[in-house]
Amino acid sequence: MTNRRTILGVLGGAAFAALATAFTAAPAMAQEVTLKLHQFLPAQANVPKLVLDVWADKVEADSKGRIKVERYPSMQLGGKPPELMDQAIDGVADIVWTVVGYTPGRFPSTEVFELPFMMTDARAVSRAYWQMFDKHWKDTEFKDVHILGAWVHGPGMIHTNKPVHKPEDMNGMKIRGGSRPVNSLLTVLGATPVGMPVPAVSEALSKGVIDGTTIPWEVTAALKVPELVKNHTEFTGKALYTITFVLAMNKDKYNSLPDDLKAVIDANSGEEFSVFAGGTQADADGPARQKAVELGNNIITLSAEETAEWKKAAQPVYDEWIADVKGKGIDGQALIDEASALIAQYTK
């Protein structure tokens, strides 16, 4: 009897130990996380290669491999670029990088940074954008997602099949615009705005669907724009425009992370990451511009006086935007004043 009790006791102790081990191991296993990162550009384009991959690699390293970031370029998880924000909200993807303006009017306050001639330097404007997002929009317009970064690209400009020097040169041209304020600007200048995501630009140019496009230099190489049009119009001083981006995460996915892994995400998110992302995009402008130079393309750099003509022509865009957002309960002039002050503060 004693032997039987001893054996049962040993077996029971072993079983309890095994069970205890299983329970203590379970949380560790649950902390292994895979995040699906979805975006619209090819993997070799500048933003995926120089910004998103750098971010993902850092998160993986800082988590000591407990977080794996699966990267899905070129809309590989399905859908179209304007659907990316909803994919983050719905959990189709855990994280998305997207152009805010792909859903016109949905995030109206952020459009203040996309108004003509607000943009100075991508690092300065990205810092201002993040600070205004964090102060005003985190819990309002972006309440359905967890924003990891908010930034802008380098100086926006025009790439066309015929030379453009003056505002009136735009009259009658079909130009791809990247956001609602940019499309308003094109309309004011007499052009016909054509809305389409960036990946569609190459085919539209090659087939003559559009006469030109508004994009920064850095993305022209991936889209082969210098091979498709031969004229590029740059501006002196403040840029013609810029576009706002966000790196957005599904809220439930973020909230499900253990605190130490949330800390890894947090450490690689926010203002400094946003400044890095915007600055990195802008730094890629130079090499892309050089390719157009090597092809012998016509690069038109407008003087400060010539740029002032464009700024004057663009004034109705401000008036229209202020009136439009007023109907949504937004003080557009106050946003313009605040954004302008922050941009001036951070522009070196």
C-alpha cells in the first residue's frame, strides 16, 4: 500500500509539474507576434526600402525576434490603395502605410498641410504634422486606428509632356493629383485633375490618359516618369504642395500586445520616427532628379518671382478649403495659422 501511494505521489507530482510548466509556458508562447504590414508600392521603391523595412527590421531586432513583421508590397493582400485605411481598421492587415488623401474628405483637418505653398522642408513639416496630429486628431479623425507615424514627402512638383512655366500653361492639361487640395489647385489653374493612386501613373502616362502628374522627385524613378515625360517644373522657396502619409495599426492588435512588446512598438513610433520617415523620403529626391538630368530632360526651376505668380493664382484654394471645412465644424484659418507657425519654427 505504501509503495502504491508513493508511486501515485510521484506520478501525481510529475503530472502537476508538467501541467504547471504548460501553464507557465503558455504566456511566453502567446507573446510571439506576427504583424502583417500592407502597402501599395513595389518592395524596391524608396519608402518600402528606406523607411518601412528599416522600421520593421528595428522592431524585430528590439523585440529580440518575438515580433515578426511580414511585409506585403503592391497590395498583395488584395484591395486597392484607397481601401488601406479600412483594412487597418477591419484587421485585414495589422499595419498599413497609406496616403491620407486617398480617401478625400475623410480626414479633412490633415489637408491643411496639403494646401499650396505650405511646404518648406520635409523634416520640419513632418514634425509639425505629428505634433498637430497628437494634439488635435489622435482621438478624433484617427480614433479608429493606432497611428505609428505621420509624415510628408519632399517638395511636390509637376512632371508633364510639355513645358510648364506659368500658371496659364496648365490650362487644358489632364494632370494626376494626389489629394483633394492638389486637385482643387489643378482646377483653379485651369487643368483637369485626374484622381488615381501612384502605382497607376506609369500606365496612364504611357497611354496618354494624363498629360502629367504631381509627385515628388523620389518616386519618379520607381514609376519611370523621366522616361515617359521630359519636362519637370520645380519651385523656389515653399513647394507647390506636399502629401500627408500615415503608418496606421489596427487598434485591437496593438492593444492585444503584452506591455513589453507595446513598448517596443512605442519606442519605434511617434514624432522622431515621423521626422526620420519624411526626411528619408526627401533625401531620395536628389538621386531620382539626377536620373532625369542624365536622360537630358528639361528641368524648369522657377525663380522666386515666378513662384510668387503661382502662389497668387493658388489663393482661391485657401478660400475654398476654409469655407468647406467650416461646414464640418472646423476652423480652417486657425489650423492654417497653427501649421504655418510650427513649420516656420522648425524650418532651419
